Amino acid sequence: MVALVALNWAGVTRLAPYVLIGLFLWVCVLKSGVHATLAGVALGLAIPLRGSDEHGRSPLRQMEHALHPWVAYAILPLFAFANAGVSLAGLSPTILVEPIPLGIAVGLFLGKQIAVMGASWGAVRLGLGRLPDDATWLQFYGMAMLTGIGFTMSLFIGGLAFDDAGYSAAVRIGVLTGSLLSGIAGFLVLYLLGTARAEVAGEAKT
């Protein structure tokens, strides 16, 4: 980590040194018993965000764009298929109201939208930000609902929180339930608002 920070402070913008040290860091973290994902987080924080080429693109953004297709079309789907499977053997609908799946589902569905709306409203009120042009708070609320769709990161955090394999089904059911509710509710809010807006615009033209 000291070497990564030193490279950043020295103004090194080539990706190769960061990648080589990052691989070494990943192996060390993996062998230490700590979750190796933390090495990726640390590496990402150390790569410069300053512009480096004639187009002003930073090394971090170059790496992000280079990795995006691999992450979107290979890594995330493989992670999803490997981690989302839930065995329904011996399960009943009552599992939805058990503490762990219910808490996760409510946390995703209500917790996310409350946090996003509260933080955004506070930022706007304090003058730290503003709503997008032509956007209303109701539309923003629909977007905030969609943030409750948690999958890869929610499963990852759930796996860290409940390392007992006996809880894996409950964690996955909670994540899937909260994500499904958030997706449906957010879609309905935005769809209804969009339909109403289109009707108003049509009446205004006529």
C-alpha cells in the first residue's frame, strides 16, 4: 500500500506498475486470510484519477473502461449464477417473515430509499447539489426505490455477516425478495409518472 501511494504521489500515470503491485497485494491479502476483495478496493483508491493523455483521461478511468465489458458480460453473470441459487427443499412461505430474510428485504426495500432520499434532500437543502434538470422529487423517489435492487454486493456482505452455511438460503431469499420489491415498485412509480407526463404534454400540444 505504501508503494501504491508513493507511485500516486510521484505522479506515475502508467498502469503497469499499479497492476503489478496490485497483484502482489492481492496474493498477500489472500494468503493472510482476509477477504481478497479488499485488495481490489485498496488498489482502486491508489490509482490516479488525474488526466494523463491528450484527451485528459485518467489512468483510473482508462482501467474502468477497459474492464467494464469483462465485468458486465462475464464476471458479474458468473458471480450471479454461482451465488444466487437457492434450494427450495424443505422451505415454506413462512421463511419470508423470519428475522434474517425479512430484515434483509426490509433493509433493501425501505432502508435504501430512505437513505438515498434523505441524503439527497439534505444535500439539495444545504446547497451541495441540485436535482437534474426537469426532474421532480417524485421521479427521484422512483429512482431511489431502484437503488434497493441489491445483488452481488448484498450477497457478498450477507456472506460476510453470516458465515454459517446454514444461513445462506435465508440471506439469498432476503436479497432476492428485497430486490424484487424494489424493482417492481420503482418501475411502477417511474412508469406511472412517465405516462402522466406524456399525457400532459399531449394535451398541451392539442
